[in-house]
Amino acid sequence: MRMKVLKRSTFLWIVIILLILSQIFTFNIEPVQAEYSTIITIKNDGSISPPTAPMQRNGNIYLLTENITLGMYDTFCVIQKSNIVIDGNGFEVADGYGNTVFSFDGSTYYNYCRNVSIRNMIVRNCSSIINANGSDGPDYNDYIQHMTLTNNHFINGSIILWWTDSINITDNEFVGSMSSLGEYYVSNCIVSRNKFVDSGAISLMYSSEDTNTNGLISDNQGSTTGFTFGGLRNITISNNTLTGPNSHDSTGIDIFSSYNGTIIGNNLRNFGKGIQANQVTNCLISENNASNIWGYGIYIAYCPGAQISKNFLTNSKREEYIGGGISAWSSNCTISNNVISNNGNGIIIGIPSSDNVPYSRIYGNHIINNTYQARISSDKTPPVGAVVWDNGYPTGGNYWSDYVGQDLNYD
């Protein structure tokens, strides 16, 4: 009899539990919607919205007055006015992962996003710091002009600029592998005196068909995965001191499909390649130092008439014969007055089988203690005169550390 009672009570409890569960699952469970909000708007008339926002206006200068912690989908500041300065005043904006910290809203105001300066900001752990697209404005390709970013600290966040003109990015600090700077379809751009601390890539890409880039990338320093430039006109990359991540797939300075590219006075170490130029017309690579490179200190391909001079290229070899000082696959180029020492390969001149034009004139170089001092890479016998290792008297030829004869004619 006791066993029968126990079984009934167990059955009743099972029925009760099933009834409760059926009631729970009859409710419609609505998904939680993400809330997008804006902390501050600088309106077209200069006013601040809301009036209680943590920002103080002093003429055309807008000062942040406290630290801001963003929600997942918050925008810190929507900018609707030209000719202003946003001054972080040393305060920090942090932890915005789902939206853009600074947003330029020009869809209804003609040409207002011009001459905007952002300075003295600390922006930390915000995935998108600025994502400004000039093509969104009413005056296509002329929408965001004269933007200045100076004396800011950007920590783990990206800056992306599209269709912009007259951009000045100076004296900022970019920190962390998620920090990056990308500029696309830009003209009259200066990126100078910035510091990079274990940062991601810096990219400057594309001119519009009827516009010169007129870019100057100079006097930057620090550790980064590299600088990339492509599709540009009139770009100078000078006096940057960069340390790479010591990986074979990184390049200190990479330029391609461009016209009038000057790379001068840079110091590069610990990259997969130091300087790489591909399909660059009127290319000058001069007075650069590249050391401890996995591949080649300087690698060029399809850069007709390139000039490589006065560079110091050393200690580039991953293994005995891999890596080197200079690898050149370009027609009619000049390689002169470089110091190329202690590399896997000193100089490699590549000659494609389809090309019979004179390739390189090589003179005045100091080629010292490389595993392979120099060689020509070709899948056919090079034509006579394809490579000339002498510039005639009085300039002469090259210095070879392993040459055991006598230089009777002093060339």
C-alpha cells in the first residue's frame, strides 16, 4: 500500500511541473534591442546638446569637462559645425566598442565639416575613434576638409578617413595592436611626429583620378606593423624611425601603384621587408637604414628608372641564403653608393624572361661580407649590357670585400 501512495505522489508532482513549464513557454520573449545614444552634439549653430553635456564652449573652442565612459553603442560627439576646436582638456573617453567616438554628420548642412581640430584627447578602448566619409556629404569629394588631429592619445582604436582633403595628423600617440590609421581617397595629407607603441598598420591609399595626393609622412617613430601606401601621386616618406614585430609578413614601408614616390632618411628594423616598392614610377629610395630584416632591406619590382642610393643595409638574413640587402626587378634602375653588409644576399638583380631592355647600372657600392655578394636571377641568359657594374672613370665600380686582386686602374 505504501508503494502505491509513493508512485501517485511522484506522478502528481510530474504533472504539476509540466503544467508550470507549459505556462512559462507560452509567453512571447522579446529580444533586447541595443540602444544607440549620443552623449554630445555640437550643432550647426554652435550650441551644445543637451545643455547639461560635459562640455564647455568658449567661442569656437569646446572643452571636455570630465571623463566619459561610453556604453556599448554610444557615440561621444556628433559634429555638425565647421571652424571649431574640440579640446579634450586631458580628460578620457573610454570603452566604446559598438559605435564611433567622433561622428561627422553632414547630410543636411552644406560644407559645414571643414576646419575641425581635435586635440588633447585621451581615447581608450574604443574600436572606432573616427570614421569620416566625405562622400556622404552634399558636396561629393569636398565634404571634410582641413581636419587636424594633434596631441591626442589613441589607445586601441582605429581612425578611418574617406574622401578628405587637407588632413594634418601630428604629435599624437597610437598605442596597442588595435590602433590603426587609414586614409582613403585623400589629398594634401600630413602625418608627422606621431609616436607608435606596438600599433597596427598605417595606410594611405588612393588618389582620385584628377587629384594629386601631395602626402608627407615624416618624423614618426615607434613600433608598428608597418606603413602602406598605394595608388598615390606625389608622396614623400621621410625620416621615420620604425621597429617592426619581428615577423616575416610585415613590411616597414610598402608602396605600390603610385607616381612620384620618395622614400628618404628612414630607419627600419625587425620587419619582414624593410622597404618594398611595386609598380612605382619615378621612385627614389635614398639614405635609409634597414637592419635585422627577415627578407630584403629594399625590394623593388616594376619600378622603371628607380634610383636606389646611399642606403645602409645590414644584417638581413633569416638563414644563410635567404634575405639580403637589395633585390631589384626593375628596368633601367640605378643602384649606387650603398653600404650592403652582413646579409644573406648582397644584391640580387632579377631579369624577367619577357624583357630585354637594359636593367641596372650598379656602382659606388660597398658590398661587404654577405654570404652571396651579388647574383643575377633570370630564367634565361641575360642580354649583353643588361647589368653594368661600373660607371666608368672616375666614378668606377664597386668595393667588394672578397676581391683578392689589385685595382690597377683605380675603379
